[in-house]
Amino acid sequence: MEYTVVLEVAEEGGYTARCLELPSAISEGDTKAEALENIREAIELVLEVTEEQAKVLGEITKVDVASA
């Protein structure tokens, strides 16, 4: 699955990365490549935690949404 990531130059140097579809997935890196690798890991962790939380809350189902 693809996610939209915004890369921004950080004031203190390096880059920050955030996922538009998963606002809690935020990361950083010294280079663009490092920031992208780190945001991949952040997205995976957010999805893992979300799935674990969903199991506690009740029934899990998936919905397919077509993009515009």
C-alpha cells in the first residue's frame, strides 16, 4: 500500500517526514533517504499498534475506498 509522505527541510538540519494518511507517523533523518526509511518504519509501527488496539476494541473489518 502506498502512503503520501511530506518531506521538509528541518531548521536544525536534515529532514522531517510525515505521513498525510497517518498523522501520528512522523520521523526525521539526516538525509532524504534516511528520512524516507525512518518514515517507513514509523508507518509500520503505527499500523501495528492500530491493529493491536482494534483487536481490543472489537470486530475488525476492512473497507476498500477508491481514490479519486
